[in-house]
Amino acid sequence: MSNPFIFPRIRSIAAMVRKRDVMPDIDILPDPTEGPPADTIACHPGLYEPDQIARVLACGFKSTLAHEIDKLDARSFIERPKARYTLRDAVIAGGWIYPQKGRLFMSSTSPFRALGQKIRRYDKATLLNSAQGLKYFGHWLRDDCAVYEDIRDTPNLISMQRAYWPDAQIYEAAFDHVWHDVAFAHVGELTLYRELGFNRDKARRLRLLRQRLRASHPAPNAGKIVYIRRGQLGAARDIAHQDAFETALAAAGIHIVEPGLAGQNLAREVLDAAMIITVEGSQAGHGVYCLADGGAMLILQPPERFYNPHHEWTRLLGMGYGITIGEKEGAAFRIHPDEVFAMIDRLQAAPRISDA
């Protein structure tokens, strides 16, 4: 692709990069092109103990307690379609996209370092990433991988440079997805997608990817209840008296695994688990593909981070969702094993949407 204006553009972008600390962030995405009209989907509510709500100190990602409770109590939700955007004459540099006017932040990857690499050029290309998927493993797994599956036959699929997640390659191989990372590129017509919400077609794609994972891996712990430790890769969300808590879980026959351990295939360890228990965060996203059909997620909620995004995909796929809210204790939070066991019993007894 020959473009006599690209080098002046690059010089202009380099100047913008040098001034990035004083230049305001500008989201230059145009109005999206969306899919078919939204429909209403029936669902079962999430389970929680009303007495524990008083423990909540704050909600995650600027949500509100009222919004989170409404989401848990809902018996139906409205689809959110996938949105498509087109940017013209766009330069990708590190974690930024620079169209003809303005700039779009996607990740904290340095744009200045990217300018020193060889530029790739495309007449047309499609970007596989969302900004959320570049930052959070859970969004990459449930949102960006689902978009990839929808457009997998599109020419020139590219990805911005992603964070290192040890488990990502397990899913890439099982899904037959190849992510071509690009640090520096010029694209005449760049297509982007955002599908952070949920709809019937996304459910179809998630189920297809679930089938591929099962075709690629055995499930030695199928039917078990599995607890995923927070591990060392995520932001600190420490459970007070963790050893005693895990001893109680193990004594009840719950299988305990930890993400990020060398040589461990976490997806294999939790595949087809009847229930997955874990602290709120991206690692709960493993359940999207690993949880057994009709299974349930039990999320342990830090009191200062009350947030329920995983209820959104469990209700889409007809799975159960319950929470146990911890009590603040110093810099950590306490989870009472008896409250976890009580919620396990409730989740096992609760109907699924396929049973209704």
C-alpha cells in the first residue's frame, strides 16, 4: 500500500506522543453500526443472602449497590448487540490508535517505543481487541474471543500487543484462534468491534467454543466442586485466615487449584466442574468455557468491591450464580466457610432456566 502522506502523519503522531501528558484523551469512535434489534431473554435471578448486603462498603467500576441488586434480582434482561466501528487512515502505535483526527486509547503499551519498529501497512484490517480485553483476562476470554469466532474468516485480523496471561495459549489452541500482534501499523480502513454485553448469537458462539475446548482436553475433575485460589497474578484480594478457610473446603471434598502455576493447565483442572468457587475477578472467566452445562458459579465478594459481571454470562448460558459477601478484616476480608456451604446447597437445589 503506497501512501505519500504516511510519513508526515507519523511525524505528526510522534509529536502527539511526546505531548501525551498534556493532551486530553479523546474517544474518537464514530456512531456504531449495530446488529439486529435487541430481544428480551428470560433468566433465573442470582442468589445471595440479604443479611450480607450490609457488609458491602463499595462497588466495583463505579457501579451502585442498587444497580447490582437489581441485576441479581432480574428475571429477564435485554440483549446488547455487537457494535461495529470504522476508522479511516488509522495508525496503530503501541496502545493507541490515531485516525485522521484525535486519538483512541486502547492500552497502556508505549506508543513512543512502537514508533521505532517497522511499520506494517494494510488497505483494510480488522482489530480483534477491545480496550477492556487488552487490560483484563476475563474480558479477553469472554468478549474478544467471542468476537474472533464471529469474524474468524475475515481477512487481515490483527491484534494490538496484549498482556501476558499464562492460560491464554490454552484457549487459543483449543479454539483454533491465531492472534497476530501488531505494534505499529497504518490501516486505510480499520474495523473495530465492541461486544461487552450479551445476546443470543454470542451465546451460540460461546457454546461452540465450549465444545471445542472439550474436544481438546480431558476433564479429570468433571462433576466436582472446584475452588480457584486468587493466585499471584491478579491484584491482591486477600482472604483473612486463608489456610483455615481452604482446609475447611478441602475437608468438604472441594478440589483446590491455583492459576499461574508452572506446568499446570488450569482449564483442564476445572473443565466440566459442577461448580466453580472463586474470588470476584477475571479468573472467574474460566467458567464461561469450563463450567459444566447447567453448573453454577459461586463468587466470593470482597466487601469493598461488590460487582457481579459473571452473573451476566451465567444467566445467558442457563447456569446458576450465587455470591457470599465477606466481612472486612484489616487489609483483607473474612469468608465464613459455613456461609459458603449454605450457598453451595442453595445453588445445587436451584432450578436452571432449562428446567423452568
